[in-house]
Amino acid sequence: SKVGIKHYVNAEMLSKALLTGEIDSKTFRKEVEKIQIENPALIVCTCSTYGEECDKLEVIERIDMPIAKHLVSNFKKIGVAYTAKSTKDSSENLLERMASEMEADIELVDCNCSDSWIHYENNDFDSYVRSIAKTIKSFENEVDVIFLAQASMEGAKDHLQNFKVAVLSSPEFGVREYVKM
């Protein structure tokens, strides 16, 4: 069976959040209301930065929820890789909340890849993912798994083939989980 998908982006809202570190709850809610008019069966927010806003609204799921449950269920030392501080906070809060709910003992390791963000801003995506992979390699012996907290980081996997721990991201888990619904 086929699933119809429509992608909505408010680049200005995201850029502002990345620049200032502040979330625009009012605009986010307005965007969700606009989408709801089309009466979709499911709304999934693919932006980790705005993930916590989803928790306040019953009508929207977050792409990183399935991966958070998987990580907390299967790993103890979780390396959280990010290029934006807003994503770090949202992702870590989610993992800690999941661990609390599941009564799991986890340790979060800060894999700060923010130096790579300049490449993304310059539309140099090859340098962006190579730079992320280089930073992640330095954590190989410190973690049980690496969580790529932003969908834009996915390409870093291509440069981590011989990495000895799993490198996971939210889109693959999220899509698999939500199409089951």
C-alpha cells in the first residue's frame, strides 16, 4: 500500500532557533494548525530542535521518539552527536526522560560536532559530513553507540565504515515505526 507524504518547511523559524537558541512556540503551533487543515492521518516533526514542542501537542509525533526508545533499551553509554546546541538539549532531554520512564541506567557522552556547522552554512555538505565523522572517530572507545541527533548528519555514516560501534539516526527508525501505525 502507498503512503502519501507532504513535507513542510519553515526555514526562517529554524534559522532563528539555530541563531538565537530560542524556540518560537507560537509560530510552531500556527504551522501545525495550517497542516491540520489538510486533515493528515499523521503529522511527524522531523526537526529535533523543535522536538520538545511536539510533546506539548497531542496531534504531532516526533521523528526522534522511536530511536530514543531503542537507544535507551539497548545501550548504556550513548554518544549524542550534534552540530546545533538547540538539538543537543532537546535530544538529551528526550533520552533522559525515556531512561526515567523505562527505569534504565544510561550515560550520555557529549559528542560536540558544532565546528562542522560552518560547512553546512556554506552549502559544503561533503566537508560537513566528513568533519562530523572525524570528530565522532575520537569517541570510538568512549561509547557503546553514537546517536546522530540531526537528520542532516546522516551522511557522516558513509565515512565511518570501520567504526567499531553502531552509528544510528532518527529518520530510519522514525519512518519504520510510523508507517506501522
